[in-house]
Amino acid sequence: MREARDDAAPFALAAAGNLVALALVSRHAHWELLGHRLWWVWLVVAGPYVLLSATLLFGLGRLVRHDRRREIVIGLLALVWAFNVVGVLVLVASLVSRSGTHLTGRQLLFSGGTMWLTDAIAFGLAFWELDCGGPVARALAARVGPDFQFPQDENPQLARAGWSPRLWDYFYVSLTNSIAFSPTDAMPLTRPAKALMAAESTLSAITVLLVAARAVNILA
């Protein structure tokens, strides 16, 4: 509960804050998507993050005693991922549409960078919830049947006493995977872990290679 309150809830809230900032900047700068002023789309994408943060911050005490605690959190994370996909698709559709010629480099860099960062946060939270059956299972028992192999697992003599992966470790895995489009120091061991990393790499590649590359080309 402490890890969810101190780590996971602020992460989800930070992602929501980034999207709200993008919406406010888009409205102030009169940026358009698909030929319309759709700045409110980013507020819609931020909604599941706010709900997830509130659940982790205020409702986890009840969820821990709930038989469906993990299913509820996974459902919220799935909702976060679905809305992230919608945000990326809106960006890509705006880029390839006729109105794409009116998109500025600043708009694409800011929008693409925000979506890339929020995707990294979302998948970091997903990795945190997936590994070894979730944070509650990890807290109640040793890491049995892990979904990710960290360097400390392979070289326990290098790990600090009592070390166990926290959300920051999973966010680092997510961040490096979104940049390199492949695992770096932590290896996925199970099919769900590989599927999540593949999904993140795909979204990141679309965001970085299409949106950011186009933004650099049209910067004045």
C-alpha cells in the first residue's frame, strides 16, 4: 500500500498532468488536429490516469482486501493503454491528413514528446503490476516465477541487502525499452512480459519515428 501511495499514484498523476498541460498549451496556441481544435482530446486521454491515481491513492486499502483487487487495477491499466493508443492514432491521422500541412514542428514535438513520456509511465505501471503476480504478491512472498530478470537477480552478490524491484526499476525498464525498441538490462521471461514490451516498442516507434521525425523536418 505504501509503494502504491508513494510511487504508483504520483506516477499516474504526473502522466495526467503532462496531458492536461498539453491540452492547455494546444488551446492557447490554437493548435489543430484533423483540421479542428481538438485540444480537449488530451483531457479525455488524461481521464484514466486520474482515475488510476485516485484508486491507488485512496481506494487501495479496500482493494487489497478485495478478491478482485488485481483485476480492477489491470482493468484501469488496460483503459489507460487504450486511451494512449487513441492519442497516438489521432496524432498520426493528423499527420497524414490534408490538414497535416498546417501542423507546426513545435506542436508535433510537444505532442509527440508528451505521448511518448506518458506511454513510458503507463507501461512502467503495467510492468510493476505484472511482475510476480503484482506488488501485493511480491510483498507477501519472495519473487517466485518472475516475469522480468533484473541484473540483481542474475548477480545477487551485487544487490543491496533486502533489494527488491520498485516502480522506479520498472519505469527504467519501460523508458529504455521505449528508446531502444528492445530490452536493455532487464530481460522479459514470460509471454505476457514480452507482449507488453512489444506493444510499447510499437507505440514508441510510431511516435518517435513518424511524429518526431516529421516535426524535425518541418521546424523553421
